[in-house]
Amino acid sequence: MALPLLRYAPTTQNSRVKAFRVGSDEDPKAISMDKSMDREDQNFVIEAAYRQIFFHAFKVDRDSTLESQVRNGQITIRDFIRSLCLSDTFNRSFYNLNSNYKAVRHLVEKLLGRPVHGKSEEITWSAVLMTRGVKGMVDDILSSDEYLNNFGYDTVPYHRNRVVGSREIGETPFNITSPRYDAYYRGILGFPQIVYSGTAKAYPERARQRRGGFPEDYLSWVRNLPAMRVSGGNAGNTGMDYMAKVPYRSVGR
């Protein structure tokens, strides 16, 4: 039996406040299929949908059948986004590698274009994810009034209202605040890894010749200094009884 969607109190979020500002390069860009006039524009919209869900889609992650249906108008962008969220690529490369809370944050950010409204919303959607799986959560989000009012059927979801009036820069993009792999799996995979694929710089033979000034050249001279010479019977302070020289005060004195 599926649990009903729990009620939660939304926190004050930047995405819920109507923006009064002059346009800038950081303003969200609405990419819609209904404005695509030729095949190049359609490819741009499809690429934006892949980037929104997968961040980057390799050739093996693409679905030519779905892309053809989008271009021919057989399915909407909303249906295309749903298919990407339910694909084997999403389950194998993200959902199976993270906790339910991480999956909830990711889906809310990617589909609704905003951060979650606190821990209460995470728990609410986690209950849906636990009882009805990814399909149930994705269907509920895509059928919600918030999604339909902001993106409709033909607009690719985007990060809403990134510019904040009280700060010089906008909100941090979701792909930075919510990386693909959780900390547990990053540790297993050994991230971060620094891989140097270039060639090591080789010093020429003339640079290896000693031309004076090396400390090793003066080592024999330092050893013959008077301060460094020790007599045979007094070879350092290794035999000194340090404990006998520590002042001792007995109780009662």
C-alpha cells in the first residue's frame, strides 16, 4: 500500500520569490522545443535535456529512439525527461550508488530547478521513493503544479532564479553542490585522483655537472673543523646521566 504524500512546511527559498532585477548572463535560460524551428535547434534542446539529468551523456547513454520521437512530436520534452530519469543509465550510474536522501535532492534539483525545502521535504519524498520507487517519485514531480506551472510540457527544466539580489554572485550550480557520487562511494573509488598524462621533463646532461656551490662538496671540509673534532674518550654526551642532574625535591622539605 503506497503512503500518501506527507505534508511539509516549505522554507523561504530564493526560487519562490519573484525576481525584480535587470537581466544578466546568470539569468536562467528557458530552452523549449516549441521554439525550435529546425533540426539544429531540436538537437540543442535534446542536448540540454541530457545535460540536465546526466550532466554529460556519452554515446552509449543516448537513446536514438526517444530522440526521434521528440523530433517528430510523438512525445513531449516532459516525457523525454521522464524516460531519462527511468533509464538504466540513471539507475546504474547514480541511483544505485547513492542513498535515498541523495537521490531525492538530485531529482528535486534537476526536475524542479530548486533546492529541497529542508529535511522535511527530503523525508517526504524519501517515503515515496521507498514505497513506489523512482518511477513513482518522478511521476509525482512531473505531474505536480510546481513543475507544470514553471516548465510545462515542452521546456527543459533549469536552475531557477540563480541570481540573488543581496549577493554579487548567484547560487552555486547543483552539479557542484550535489556531486554525482556520494562521499562513501568517492572513497571506494579513490576520488579525487590526480592523473598526469604528460611526459616528464628530462634535464640535459650539462645541467647534471657540478659547477660548485653544492653542499655535498663542502662536507669533508666541515668534518675537519675543530668544533667537529671529538676526542676518543669523550665521544659526545651519549653517556651522560640526565636523570641525576634533574633537581629533586622530596616531600616535607
